[in-house]
Amino acid sequence: MSGFGVPARAQAGNSRAVVAGRGTTIDGVRRPAPGRTVALLAGALVVTVAAGAAHAGSVPAALGAPAAVESTPLQVSMDSLTPSAIPDEGRIRVTGQITNASDDVWRDLNVYLLTSAAPFTTSRELVAAQGTDPASEIGARLTAAELYDPVGELQPGSSVGYTLNVPREVLEISGDPGVYWLGVHVLGADQDGGRDSVADGRARTFVPLMQDEKRAPSTSIAMVMPVKADVRRTANGRLRDLTSWHELLSEEGRLGRLLALSGTSGTLSLTWVVDPAVLDAVNTVAADNPRRSIARTGAGSDGADQGESPPGQDEGQGEEQGQDDEQGGEVEEEPAEPNVAPTAQALEAAGWLDTFRRQAAQHTVLTVPYGDMDVAAALRLGFGGLYERATELSATTMTEQDIDAEAVVAPTTGLLPRAVFPRLDPDTAVLLSDAAIPAATGPVVEPTDRGHRVVLADASARRGGPAPTPPFQALALRQRILGEAAVHALSADRDQPLVVSTPQLWDPGSDWRRAAFFEGLQVPWLRTVDLPDVAATGAPSTTASSDLDLVIAYPESEAKAELSIANPLAAQELDDTGRVYAGLLNQNDTIDNDLSKAAMLAAGVRARAHPNASVETARTATAKVRTVMEQVRIEGPSFVTMSSGEGTFAITLVNDLDQPVTVGVQATTGTTELEIPSPDPVSLGPGQRASVRLRATANDIGVHAVSLVPTNRNGATLGNATRFNVRSSQVGLVIWAVMGVGAVILFGAIAVRLVRRFRTHRRSGDRLDPSSGPTGPPAQEPAASNV
């Protein structure tokens, strides 16, 4: 199955990834000061992606330079606009607040509505309007009786609400389809009674006008809402700045508002792009921010931390007491131990997570690699395995939350270098900004010949509303999106869907309810679709072979912003160490994922703002785990003498952990003349010791250095080697050889003597036997003698 769950096209000859367009690249939307330029759009349209002041490395897309905003003594908000598009008949109702930001008393305040006479009909015109001076003339005020709101006097620092309710027929507009200016001016007299025609407070936005439902051109839009946050943890696994997380998840916090807002989408299609690290962070808050646990899992687990710190060292000491980042930063405050009863903030976090799960069933959910990985840096530096591990962790996290989700590559900046594409699975979705491929003529493109499909999000819509109104206020963003949808419906590309997104770290603001964000998007000429629908119904905008050479914009400034090799390297080390540790423990099947998730935060795109601190945290966590693993060790002899070519000697395996482990032994001799095979792994209970006999085989005479290292059940070494020498004298072999030679000589001598004795005996016997004597004349008897 290809990306977004869309089946691969048979005629393509291979599985094609369905790729959806990435939304806004805005990270720090509450302080959206523009920074560096990162992309150019073809022709006269210049697309600038600027860095958010609050979050380095995550940059907002900007279209042209925003105009300087001259402060006015009265600050005006626009909180609601009903309806969201100019109707054929009826009234337009606008509400908001006026705040006296000066030290003077303002009297006789009047609030007026104004519109432009002619509409904008192209996205380029909206881009140009976005950058105009807020004080520039956009239309005539409606000053007739009952068309303005006299709000009276306003003291310094005070606020007052206003309401404008204007009939459609009195609007001074041409009535042509398009997008008009809609503004609010506040005029008053100061404490001296002075008054002029210059507005003392302003607000403005865009409002579309389309023909009646039967004749109006229509189009479709895919709404993307990122669910992300800057997740930072200590080396012990606790969240940094827990107070900020409490605020984020509260009813009036950014994540609290975001979730409540998405809950009002009703039947409209909405696609979430989620960093699962955020969900794990919420889980941590719901548990009152405990340390990372290596306690046994399953029934009876109390979640206590066991064996993570070296003996005698408290986990509250170490890097948490140091500075938070390389610039000095804040000193990490060690959170208190979890309370027996959950805190109110913990219960609120648990409620947020429950609501998220319920809403996930109603939306399309896509997940970025865990920790919102800096994919460009990881893949260009050769850490493809780390990227795959982060993708796997995201899938595992969503499965644990019982949420159906698919993987997606959605770089925070909306940009990705061409060199990365060959390292991506064609079946993985890729979401980019349309600034990444300026020559694209539609939302779906195939920029390479490897089957990658990319759906591009509109870069202009994600800049928000025009100044002086805060651009990312819920109403301002809604009207900008609606305006872009209107001009798209008027264009020749109306049959292709428009993909837009809310900012990366968007805060809808305290007045989001009055903005009626999703309700305002429900207009007759606009249909909402999911990103999978974009991929399924939108044919690639370019199909000719020459189009495979589409230019992928990735400026040098963006490349320089990538993480250095130190970050993915530190992440890889911690990930590898976690896997080794998990292979040692018998009753813990989560520690490898826990440590891997901590590792991925060091390679995340938000680590660009504090790269050195992220590396240090990962390395400290790695050192802690290695120190723990050293509590599983080998006790061996100081010297071993072998009296023959083969022999055995005893070692002791020691487990000083509070956990049952499985330990193996890996012997290294540095020579082929001495071999010590590894025995079968041994299971040890907490604090248990076991004696193991090793068999050694020597092929020469001499002294050899031996190193014994404990391993996990998979054969991965734990460190903490035990070293000693083995002398292979082979004395027994010599003795047996000498004895053998001696025996041969002895028995040979005995045999020789026996043979000689036998021969001698035979010769002696022959001389004594008459019958066997020599032949000859018989012997004469002696003559008898005379008496």
C-alpha cells in the first residue's frame, strides 16, 4: 500500500508514494519576526521562508517583506466576522475589542467599517496586499447613521468591545467575484478635544465574494493541522520545564486550544500531522513526570526506577544541575518525586490525551519520524537507519495509543534537498511547501524518477492575515485561507485541490471560539477533502519525462541550518546502547524503545535551537546506561596454567542489578593458538552469582592475554572486560612422549635380550643331546689291564 493508504497505480509499474503538501512552516507564531530567505518562487512571486524568533531552525513562510507596522494609540482586534464571505443579501456583522495603549484618555470614540471598491482575483494580488502599509488607504469609511458604533470614552489601559452590523447593500463594492479588503477604523478625540480624519486604531482582513451558489465556480481544499511541540527531556527521562507543559495542556494553553478547536471541525475533513513525541510527553505529564523506569513490565509493576544510576549517585545530580543550553540557558530544576495521588495538572493531561484519541478517530492522522526528526540532516549524513528507527517508533507509539496513522515525511521548513529522495522509500508520503518546487503547476508532482510523489501546500495562505491585525489570530488566518481558496476557485486550476495548513506551533488565541474557524470555512463553493483524497483524485500536474528534472529549491541557508553530525551520532549511540541493554534484561520489553525515543530528540529539527545541549543530554543518558550495564560483570582468575593442550577453568558471572538478566561470555585471545569458545548464556536473578567453566584449547607453548567480556542474549558486548593471562606449557605431552620413547626402548631391549637368551639356550641344548651330536667312528673301549 502506498502513502496515505492509496493503492499503487498498476500502470505505474511500481508502488507510488502518495505525497501530501506540507502546511505552513511557521514555528514561533506568537513572535513571527521574519528572518532568513530560504526559497524563491518562479516569476515575480518571491516566497520567503523566515525564521521564527522564538524557535530557531523552524521557519515561517513569508511572501514578500511584511510592511512595517506603525503603532497607534488604540489597538483594535477583529474577533468575529459573520458571515465569513460577503452574502448576496443580509448583513455583515463584525465584533472586536478596542484597547487604549496610550497614557491619554480618548473620548467620543466611533468605530467605522470600510471595504475596498474592487476585489483581488489572484493569489499574487493577495500577496502584494499582504505587504502593504497598514495605514494605506483601502476604501471609504461607512459613516452614515447606524452604520458605525459610538463606543464613547476609553481610559488608559482599558478595553471596550464594539459591534458593527452593516447591510450588504450599503457596502461600497463593485460586486465582482474576488477578495475584498474589509477594515475597521476607530476615530476619537483626545483629552484636549482634538480630532482629525486619521484613524487612531485600525484592523483589517480579507473577505471573499463569490457568485450565487448555482453560478459560482467551486473548488476543494485539504486542511492540515500540525500537532507538535518542543519536547525536551533530561538524561533521566523527565520533561524539562514541566510548568510550561502544564500551561500548554491547560484549557487556555496552546495545545489545549488547538485540540478544542479541531473538535469544532464537525463534518469538515481535517488531517493531523502529529509528532508522537508530543503524545509521550503528555503521558509523562499525566504521570507527574517520573524518571525513566527500567522496572519489570507487566502485572505487578510499580513503575519504580531500578538500577539506572550508579550506586551512591542520586539521579537528581548530573546534567540536570547544569545549564540548559550552550548559551547559558536556564538551570534545570529537578522535579519532585511523583505524588501518590495525581495532581490536577496530571489529570488535565490525561483528559487531553483521551480527547485526542477520540478525535483521532474522526480525522486523518499522519505521523512524522519520532521527535520531528531533521530528515535532511539525518539522511544527508548517512544515518538512514536512524531515520527508519524514528519512523518505526512513531508507528509503535500510535499503536500503543490505539490510533490509526500513516507515516509521512513533513520537514518543518517545508523544504527537502533532492539528494534525500533516493534514500526515502517511494511508499512513504512526503509533504512539502510549494516553495520547494517553484515550477510545479499543481499540488501533486513527481520530482524524481524513483516513484516519489509530492503534494505541495500553498505557501501564501500560511502567512496569515494582513497587519496590523495579528496574522495568526484565528479569524485572521481563517479569512486568509478563505481568500486564497476564493481566488483559487476563480483560477484555471480550480479542479485541483488547494492544500493549506495552520502554522507548525499555532496558538489559535484566547478568542478562537468567537472566530468560528471551521464554521467560516463552510461556504457553498468550497469542499474540504483529506490529503488521501488529494492523492487519489489529483493526477500529477507534470507527467512528461522532462518534468522529472523539476528544480527542487533548497538554498544554502537552509543547508547551513541543518544539524551537524554530532547530533545524529549521539542519537545513534544512545539508540544502540538501549538495544544492547534491552537484550540483557529478562523482564523489561520497553526500555529499548524508551531510550530510542530519548535519542531521537537529539536529532529532531527543534534541536537546531540548542544542538550542543541536545548532544550532551544524549551522551549523558548513554553513559548512565553503560554504567548500569557494568553492574553485570565477570570475575575471573588472575592467571591460568594449562598442563595440557586442553583444559577448563572457572569464572563467576555476577549480576548486581535488581533485575533478572541473561548473560553470555565473549572471550578474546588475540591469537589463533589459543581458543576459548563462548558458553551458552546464563540466566541470573537479581543479585545472583553463577560459576561457569570455560574450555580452552592451546596449539602452542607460551603465555597469552585473554579478555572476557559479558554479553547480552544476542551476543552484544556490555563492556567491563576481565583480563588475565593463560600459560599453555604442554608439559604432559612431553612427558608422555618421553615415556612412550622410554617404553619403546625398554621393551625393545627386553625383546633383544629374550631373543639372545633363546638362541644361547638352543645352542647349549644341542651340545648335551647325543643323538644330535656329530657322526664318526665309534669310540674304542679301553683295554683291560692285567692283574
